[in-house]
Amino acid sequence: MRSVDEQLKRVLEIAARPAPVRVALSDAHGLRSAEEVVAARALPGFDQAAIDGYAVRSVDVVGGSAAEPVELPVVGEIPAGSRQPLRLQPGQAVQVAAGAPLPTLADAVLPRAHTDGGSARLKVTRGVPSAGFVRRIGEDLQPGDVAVRRDAVIGAAQVALLAAAGRDKVLVHPRPRVAVVSMGDELVDVSRPAAAGHVPDVASYALTAAAREAGAEIARPPRLVRCDARELRSAVEDTLPFSEIIVVCGAAGGNAGAEAKAAFAGLGEIDTTRVAMAPGSSQAFGRLGRDAVPTFLFPSGPATALVLFEVLVRPLIRLGLGITDPYRRTVSARLTSPVTSPEGRRSFVRGRLLREVESGEYLVQPLATGGVHLLATLAEANALVTVPEATTEVGMDERVEVALLSSRR
């Protein structure tokens, strides 16, 4: 039996990023930049008003107050988007809209609240310093500045910078494509009523959602096949050219395992060595097809398949996205009730992570008391408790390592 660490090492050794692709800016959010984007122009591209108000020379409004306002003639108006040059003379004001270019000689924008709002003559009741309420040319980016660094995650701010720099496309590392196949004579699609002896195909929906949550793209709609070697091989061969990762649920152990072994003969190598973990010791992993696509064979139970996906597949996806630390954040927490674990296996126990308000200490409540096959407690879990291979029981109030799952809201 292989250890979890050995199996994970075998999986992650073959992690590779898909080749970079150039995508529209609207599709780049959440991906990592595969290039260093350098600004070709200044941002802003000209001195502009930061607010609606009056463009002035700051020296002309010094000393203005409610008791002794400074008076200036208003000699024009500049709307946002104006390309008409305007020159301000000493002792004058020009109405400007937010985003409008400043007239020559103006060095500040006077807020309307500092004036009487006049349109022909303006009474200034409070001055403004030089550069007040002005967006200076190049204060955000100068030509040659790095707007987005290579391998930076493109979030909303990065999208804004790229758009401001005039980029409508960017080179990115694409999401790894994951294909999911469910195998079993007992399975029916969830859209069909399940007769006696039939089971809804929950696993393909669950694993597809987990892949998306990890940051992957779904290569093809999930396939549902019978426990038949030829049908399974056909389904996998159809997905190989479009996938970086394949997960086959219901193909580990027993008759299904034998059919899977026959299905993949000559297509690649699949190692069926059991792994010392609970749940999910019965599993397989290998590489199939001309491109040696990483392929996982999991048991049919969706709850177990989701735990296996979390431990083995999610880190592979995260590495493919260019994330150097692909693992969940872990914390040390105190158990609120005891847990047991099979001897010689690393257990992954679903739990609810809590935190004491006064001490800030983490507590974790185990949720697996009804069985590892139950989906309801997995849906309630926000953490996985790790119980080491050499430990068969951890008592209440003892400390354990806990991996934080996605937050439940």
C-alpha cells in the first residue's frame, strides 16, 4: 500500500501548465498573466479635473473667505471629452466637468462647495492649493512602467490597468481543462426518475463543481457510461484531445476496476496500487493517450470522490494555474469531540471549524459520525481534519491539523 505523500508526489511530478493563450480582456479575469505588460502611454494621458468645479490658478483664490470672497470672471466651460484647447488668463475661472482636460495655466480645480456656483462671475469663499483636485498626467503610470507583472493574477484592478493602457487582449495561462466520466450500470442522469435499483449520477455533478471551484475549465460535459470496457474507452478517447486532467468515477475496485483495466489496455499506464488513506484507499492513477493526460480512477461514492478530488486533484489543478503553493491553508485546532481512524491510514475527517471570540483559538467539530458516505455532513463541513497514519484515536481537546475548505455562506 502506498502512502498519501507518495501518491501525491507521483501526481504533482507531472503537473504542467497549458501553453499560454491570448484572450480578450473580458475573459482574462482570474487568470495569471503570461507576459509582463508595459505601459505604452501615460495614465492619465493629460492633466484632468478630478471633480466638477472650476479650473483656476491657485494663486488667484488665496485668501478667499465667506466674509471677503475673491471674485473671478467665468470665461468658459470644458466638458469631459473636450478636445478644444483653452487658455486660462490670470484672474479667470473656467467651469470644468470631472475628467475634462485642464486649460493651460490652470493648476487646480475649485470645488463648487467653495463658491457661490456662479456661471458668469464667481465668488470664492475658500481657496484651493496647487494641484488640488487635479489628476496629473502620468501620476498613475508613466510610459515604460510595468502595468501587470508576469504571473500576476488578473483581478479587477489589473483589468482596469490593462484597459487604461489600451490593451484589449492579454497573454495568459489558461485554466487546466478537466473532463469527468461516471461509470456504472446503476447510474441514471439526475434529470430522470430513479427506478428501483437505479442511483442518480451525483458524482459527475459534484466533481465538475469541484473542478470549477479549483479554477479549472470543464473540457466537455460530463459523460455517463455503463460498466463496459469498450464504452468507457470510447468516452475517455473522446475527451483526451481536449483535457489536461481526466477523472473517472466508479472505476476503482471490483468488476468496475477490471473493466477499466481492460478499457485502457494499450492506451497508457494506470497504477492501481491502493493508497493508505481513508476514505478512498481504492483508487488508481496514471497517464493516458498520446499526450500522457493525467487520469484518476475513483470509487463511485460521491462523498468519497470529493475527498479524493480535494486531496489529489485540486493541488494538480492549482499548480497548472501557476500557483506555487497549491495546498489549502492549514491551522491547528482543538477537537470538540474524539475521532477514530483506521490503523496505518491517513484519515481525512470532515469538520466544522469554529473560533472562540475571546481567545481566538480554533476549535473543530467532527462531522463524520454518521459515515463517510453521507453528503449532508460534507455539505456542512468547512474543513478537513487530518489524522496521521500512526494514530488510531484523537481525544477531545487534543490538537489536530485542519485544512480550511471554501467558506460556506
